[in-house]
Amino acid sequence: MHEELLVLGVKVAASTVWEIVRDAGIDPAPKRAATKLDPALLAQLTTTAGEWATAQRTS
């Protein structure tokens, strides 16, 4: 909700949003189950991140 307000140009602290939501009786969303990446996708992401880090060090 905080980010949505920022997009609209409304500047408000995240703690203020939390207080408003809590006072309205809205409970936090349940924790999401951990998502597991496909091993092939994880390998590709790891390689890409390593290549990016190497390029950053050499430039």
C-alpha cells in the first residue's frame, strides 16, 4: 500500500500506513510459502550475476 501511495504522489511513512491498516482491523497477509526456482533457471541466474559482477570490477 505504501508504494501505491507513492505512485500517486502521496508521501507518507510506511509506519503511518501500518498504523492506519492496523487501526482499521486489517490483519497482515499470511506468510508466503518459499518458492523454489527451477534448477536450470537458478543456474542461469547465478551465471548472469557472476558475469555482471565481473564486468563491474573490470570497468
